[in-house]
Amino acid sequence: MSQRILSISGLRGVVGDGLDPEYIVRFAAAFGTLLEGGRIVLSRDGRATGELIRDAVVSALQSTGCEVIDAGIASTPTCGVLVKHHQANGGLQVTASHNPIQWNRLKPFTKEGSVFDRNTGDRFLEVLNKGEFNYKDWSGIGKVTFLPDSWKPHLDKILSLVDVELIRSRKFKVVLDCNHGSGAILGPLLLEELGCEVHLIGGTADGQFEHTPEPTEENCRSVGQKIVSAGAAVGFVQDPDADRLAIIDEAGRYIGEELTLALCVDHVLATRKGPVVVNGSTSRVTADIAEKHGCPFSRSYVGEANVVAHMREVRAVIGGEGNGGLIDPEIGWVRDSFLAMAYVLEHLAKTDTSLSEWVAQLPSYAIIKDKIECVPEAVPVAAAALQRAFEDARVTEGDGLRLDWEKSWVQVRASNTEPIMRIIAEAPSTNEAEQIIRQSRAAIEAVLR
């Protein structure tokens, strides 16, 4: 069976097994038709299949009258920045993010440099499924412009938001693991511009991953060892398209992705007050930090598009997702690992504290993620059973089911891509979180047998 997943957030699949040139052309032609031509930014990560997809996309976009700005290998947040910088009608990022090397993806952006919202995504899928594309004759074919130094507008925007001279004065030693992703283009340049001594891992953007691409604790152990041996102040690990960031402290301890957003929110709210938005699966530590700074806090449904939509609705100054995804409207509407690195370094420079000392000042929680095999039709039954098992909890429905207590919570929701139900629990201690997971599994499995 071919592996191809299509949704409002784009197209992904295994190249040669569902993700083939013919369908890529259809997808890109639908995109060009939806946007009625105009200027489109195109970029990709370093996977070997990126050039094949790039060529198919360019052909389709030109055929629908689009002017293509080819940014070459660039990160997902850089693509978002470039769309606005060049006043483009939209953008397409070719990347499979943290998926295995045989996968790739087409991720569309609006003229605002953000992922499609539900309405735009539905209109796009309607055009794609209808298959009536606005192909031009020979005189209406779009042109292609190659963009040198495509990273520069993104770098300039980041540097405008931090105290560059202060960070430079600290001369931080930093370990950066780009894992051969597109972060290798801008990441080292940014850190060097901030006066850091950079110890680089996977610094060639060729997609030949040195470890499993998702920046989990298990996949980042070698980075921790490198930090200790180099005497570095911090380690940063990016996923292949550089929209997520995991952090490791000076002792080689994995801080993780959940605290990436929390640390950045703590830093930003100290000087820029305003609403904070995270998704329903993000650690409550960010809510505690917002309360500490006297700022409004709210949650959106899971998914980058939902976070961005809610951030716009409440005019949030910062937001994101607990998978290491910081979103700051001052830069754009895409998760941005580069800005997160700059904010962390600026905070360390301003406060003259170590990363471990900063983390120790934050509320401490344990978050555990689990899953149960469950067909979509059975999810409501499972959720009802969970609610009966915890009748004392505060209930939030809509994006699955979330149950809250004073200092802990559990959420269950159906996966968008697999026949499973995801269970996430958080509590002040690992034992408490594990107990919530055990009780949740027992209640759900009892009705699924």
C-alpha cells in the first residue's frame, strides 16, 4: 500500500511509494491555481529527494503562471520569513521534518508566511481533488529566480530582536547538532554572529542523518557527551527542517523540547508583556510562567495552524508547541529554532546564570506520552470511559478530551495519521504521571476489549 498522507497542512509520503512526480505536479499545480499565479517562495531541506521534488514543483508552478523564487536549501522558518520579505503570494517548503530519510513532504504557506488555516486548506484540497488547474499557454509561463544567501533576511530579523553585543561579550561555547538538516545553513552563521565558539555536529545539509532525526533524549546522548568534553555552556539540537529545538545543559543533561518554549516565554515576558498561547498537549509549566509574569494564558487545539490562529485571535506576543516549537509574531508565524537559540543565549548573558540554574528556577513537572491502538470510531467510547474514571477532574472537550486537576492533567486524542489514541499525562512527579497513565490505560482498555 502506498504511503501518502494528504491534509490541509500539506502532502507527505515515501518517495517512490505514494509520493511520485505525477502527484507532486498535481499538488503544486493546485497550489499555483489556488493562488492565481504570482510570486512563490520555494525551499527545501537537504534530503537527496529534494531536488527531484523541487524540479517537479517548479514545472507545475511555472505552468500555472507563478514566478518562482528558488531559495535552495533553507529551513522551514526561513521559508516563512522569505514569503513576507519578498511579498510573495505564498511559499512551499520541501521537507519531511523528523520523518525517516525515505520520506519527504510539501508544506504550503500563505502570503502571511504561515501554514494554511482550516478554511484555506479546505479550499486548496477542493482545487486539488477537482483536478482543474489553471495551466497557461506559452506566453504565460512563469519565470524562476534563484535566491543567493536566502538565509540573510531571517538572520537580520533575529539579530534585531536580541542584544547582540551583550551576547558576544560572553563568548559562549555552544554545541550545535544540525544532524545534516537545513539548520546547518543558518545555525552556525547565527551563533558565530553572536560571538559563540561553535562545536558543530552534522553541519552539512545533505540529509545524511547521523542519528534518528527526531531530537528526543535517546537521540541526543552523543551531544551531551560533546558538551561536557568541550566545556560548553549549552547544546542545541535541531530537527531536519529546523522548526523544533531541543536543549541540553552545561552538564550534558537533556532539558528537552517541552522546556524550550517555556524558557523562551520566561525570557520574552520579562520585557514584552502580553498573551501567551500553547496547544492542549503542552506542559503546564508555560502556564505557570505566564502567571508569574502577570500575562494572560490560553490553549488552542493541537496543530501549528490552530496555535497560529488562536495567537492571532488574542494578539499573543509569543506562543508555540511543547515539541520545541517557538512562535514569535515579531519574526513570523512559523516555529523557529534559530530565534529560540538566540533568546536562550540572551537570557544567559543578561542574568549571568547557567542553563541548569535557570531551569531549576522553573516549576518542575513530569510529562509522559503513551498510545493505545484504537480505531477512530472507538475514540468517543474510550474518552467517555476515561471521563467516568476521573469524575473529580475539570473537563475540556473538542480536541480530544482533557482532564485537569490543580497541578496535573491528562489528555487523550486520536492520531491524525495512525489508528491510535495518544495519551499524555503531566504531574509534579514522574510517579504521579505514571499513575495517571496506568489508570487511564486501564479505564480505556476495559471498554475496548
